[in-house]
Amino acid sequence: MDKNNKKGFTLLELLIVIAILAILASVTFVALNPAELLKKSRDTQRLADLASVKTAINYYIANTSSPTLGTALDGTGTGCIDNATDYTFSHITAAYYTDTTSGYDAPASRNSQAVGASGWIPVRLDHLTGGSPLSRWPVDPNVTTATANPGRYYAYLCNHTNVTFTLYTNMESSTYTYGGSGDVESKDGGSILSLYEVGSAFLASTTSAQFFIYAGN
């Protein structure tokens, strides 16, 4: 047999193979949807962050004789919703709304992640005898501003009298948002279907004057 008669791929065959591989790569890229995977990953972090914050605050309550869940922005009294001066606390600037007539107060120092006096959550974990269960307060992994719709950042409300609190965030992926296959927003027991709410009580309603996250995705 003449070894020189061995046939290789023709140019047309190579082009066909390349085209098929390109189509398969495109289909795989669309199926995996990397942008959606990133959103889902950030949502997973949001769930973990708020779970750790809830645990830390509950630990603070259980180990403090007179817990204060909402130190006011001026350092006196409380900024919880059951007080005359009430706030929605968050880690972004200009996110400390009072009632509809007072406007809002927004000192830049409140974007701190410190678990002491300057932290965006006004709970003094640094006062715990055994040390703070968190090294810092977490913040949203994909922050947008208070005027964005929807806003993406963590928010906190408290009731000083009842010693209760709620944490809020907006989910981002089509999986975890309202109506998604893994919807956590409408199934968390809270009153706002398009927000994820977790804590010892659900303190905000859809008409709450204190609440400022723009619901919806």
C-alpha cells in the first residue's frame, strides 16, 4: 500500500468542525450564563451575610443586660422606629431617613464596617465581654446608591422597646428574587414580597415612612 495515499482533513471538513465547535461553545456559554452565575453567587453571599449578622445581634441581646439596638446618630438615645427620632440604617451615605417631614440625616461616618460606635449597624458588639462574634459588619457585594431602583445595599431597622430588629436586602439573580425558582424574598415571612427580610421581627411595611430601599428587581 502506498503510504502517500493517506488522506487528511480537507479545508471544508476543517471549517465544518470549527463551525460545530463554535456553535457548541456558544450554546454552552448561553446555558451557563456567567452573568447570572455571578448574580447568584452574590445572592448566596447576601444570605450568608445577613444570617451571620442576625446571629451576632441575637448573641449581643442574649449576653447584654440592657441591650441598645439603635444608638442615635448623635450618640444619644436610640434611633429605633419606636422613638421620636427614628432611622433606617445602612452602610451607604445618605441612607439614614427619618420620617417624611424631617427629611434625612446622613453623616458619612456611618458607612463604617466597624463593630464599635462608628459602625453602620448601631449595635455595640465591641462591648461584649467575650469579644465580638464578628470582626466587621458586612456590606452588600454589589452596592448601588439609595436613589437607584432597585437599591442594592443592606439596611437595618430596630425596635428598642421590644428589643427586636430586621435586616433587609434586594436579591439580584433570577433564581432568588421574587418569583424565581429559589425565591427567598416572598417566602421569608416578611411583609414586602420583593425584599429579603430576616431578623427577630418584621418591622417595615410597604408604606413605612422609615423604609427606603426601592423594592423590585
